[in-house]
Amino acid sequence: MILGNVCTRPCGFCSVPKGKTEELEADEPERVAEAAKRLGLAHVVITSVTRDDLADGGAEHFARTIAAVRDESGAVVEVLVPDFLGKPGALETVMAARPDVFNHNTETVPRLYREVRGRKSRYPWTLQLLADAKRLMPEVKTKSGLMLGLGETRDELLEVFADLLDHKVDFLTLGQYLQPTLDSLPVDRYVPPEEFDELGSLAREMGFANVASGPLVRSSYHAREMHEGA
């Protein structure tokens, strides 16, 4: 995770600290690349806190980290990015660094967006960001994920699956939301493993190239296997 430890978005599902952000560490891309090399990683997932306070939302820092990791380790590079608040040129900067997989999480269904993701996030922005990434770099594998158990319905989930496919998303992850702190959103229900299996099968039948669906699945769950198995 890059761009510091403090986030500018008050999402109801996340326990990352919010508040006064930190100065960017100029050598962070090189340090991440050195860690990837020393660990012998073949697939590296780079994510971040959201930095709405930065002019480009941290896009240039993402691009520098992608390039450094690839140059130093030769690994496949996957990014899990925020929406950059739609800042002009931010997505273009990230895509110019040519990530192998581009991930931006949908998180939940449109009806729950404000409650779960806060006032600064919009469902149409999520879809557009994913579509624009594919438009800018058609060969990139695009990916998104949802948390289940926040109060969504089955029909709402299937509508989101269809929307993601309409916006050329290749990979889908589905996992159980777990309340990280007492102040976070409560769990509405625990989805049975069998239901995860069924939803995963439906998503594959609908057309996703690869799907990971299960209670403990998260954005980076078996990321290398998902990419290689597409």
C-alpha cells in the first residue's frame, strides 16, 4: 500500500485511519520495487489510501511505482486504485505506465453507495473509470470486486454484474463484508458459502473471464492465479 497510511475518504466499511495526510515519500517506488525483488515476487499488487488532497490523486506516484517494480523485479504488476476524484489526466498517467491488471472496486450496489462509500463516491464514476482504463489500454485486464452482506439483494447484485460486463470488466471478486471496528458499518448478514458458489457460477455464465467468490475472498485473492487463468 502506497501514498501513506492516512486516507481522505470516510468510507463506512474501512478501518484505515482518516485525518491529516502525510507528505509523499519520494523514494517509496524504489523501496517497493526493492522489496518485490528481494521477496522474489512474480505478481505484485499495488494499492493505496485515497489521496484527494493531491493534485493528481497520487497518479504519478502510482506510475512511478509500477515502472520501478517492473524494472527491478520483472513481476506482473496489478494496481488497485481509488477513483482519483475524476482529476483530469490522473487515469491516463497510471495507464501510461502499462499495468498488467487494473482493479477498481465497486464495493457495493448503487442503492448503498452513499452509506457504504460516502458522499464523494459515485457508482457511475466507478463504471466509467473501469471502462476508460480498458479504452486507454485494451489489452489490460480490468477487475472489480464487491463486498456481500451489507444489505444488497440478489437482483441488485446481478444488475451490477451486468453493468460491469457492459463496461468491459474481465475479472470479478466477491467476498463477505466483515466489520473491522465497532464504529464501522454493521454486517447485515453472513452469506453462506453455497450462495457464494452459486453467485460465482452465475457470474462466469454471464461472461466474466475469471471469478473468485467466497466468504474470505478479497481484492487480491489468488491474484496471480486469476490473471494467469484468464
